[in-house]
Amino acid sequence: MGELALADVQRYFAEAVPDRLLTEGEAQAIGRATRGIPLAIGQAAELWGKGVPLADLVGDEQAGASHSEIVEAMTERYLLYAAWQKRRSARPVRPCAG
């Protein structure tokens, strides 16, 4: 499978996360950050659906990065967010004083 075009990125996100549609600028940023790599786009869409901000998804866009470097960077972002979510959900709920 080759790289996905901008319209494909928008369509994928619209289907994967219908309640949080991308603007054209957001789709372009994600397209640049993922370079249209389907695995990276899938990871980005999952995080986008969980409310992760665009800046956290795209990070520092790596213009000269190889496909493997792009996938590695997106996977690291995904794993960092997953670990944060796990720690957050493991915290005990404390009753409010008062």
C-alpha cells in the first residue's frame, strides 16, 4: 500500500472519528507529519479520537525523515499517550473534602 493523499486522510479521519472532523489545515499538518503512511495515519486517528491535541500528534514535522522514522515517531507518541492514559485511569478517586 502506498502513501495516502490529503483527501484520503480527511476521509479516513471522517470515518474513524466522525465527531471530531479535521479542518483542511489540520489534515495537511497530519498528512505532512505522517507523510501519508497508513499505519501512522491510523495511529494519529486513534489518538485524535481520544482528544489528543493536534500539536501533540504532529510534533516536530520531520521533513527529511524516512518512512521507518515517521512510523517510529508516531508509534512513540501513541505509546506515550497510552502509558499516560493508563496511569491516569489507575489513580484512585479521592472524595472531595468539605
